[in-house]
Amino acid sequence: MSAPDVLELRPERRVAPMWVPTRDLIVMEVAEAFGVPADLVVSRRMLREAVEARFACVWVADRVTAWSSTQMGRRLFGGRDHTTILHARARAEALHATDREWRRAAERALAMVMEAFDD
């Protein structure tokens, strides 16, 4: 039996890595994976592609940082409330479970962030 792949980590088993990616790295890699400009991801605009990319930022940050929802709101999105992050987290998990295209893009973004760690 092989060890689980990094992408298969369950949220309740998260462990903060020794290296913590920056907000810019997470946003940049998610933006690239989702095919949207990074400035749109961190904007207040409510376009579907921007909102789904924001959900992915939260999903990736959950897996590579030990940030609380309050810290995530401050660091990723410039002062958004922790309840916004809780909503994004729930939507991200739902999209991951039901939307194959979203899941592939989010996992590609996670892999790119982790690859930056290996460099």
C-alpha cells in the first residue's frame, strides 16, 4: 500500500509546513491555473471566474498554511471578514466534490505552489 498523495490530504490532517508560501505565490498560481488575472482574483468584483478563483485560493491556503480564517481574510484578500473565508471554504469543498474542471484547476494550483517549495 503506497503513501497517500499530497493532493489527497484530508483537511483535518493538515500540518503546517516549515515553509509558508506568500499570498502573492498562492494568488499567482491560482490565477494561472484558473486563467484569470491575479488582480481580478484579489479584487472585490463578483464575476464568477474571479469568485471561483478566490474559493481556490482559500482551498490551497488551507492545505499549505496554518492560517486561521481571520488571518486568511487579512492576508489573502486585504481585510475580508473571517465569515467570508468560512463561506469560501464551504463553497470550495462543494466545488471540489462536484465540479471536475474546478477540482483539476485547484489541484493544479496546489501542485504549482508545492513545486515552488521544492525549488
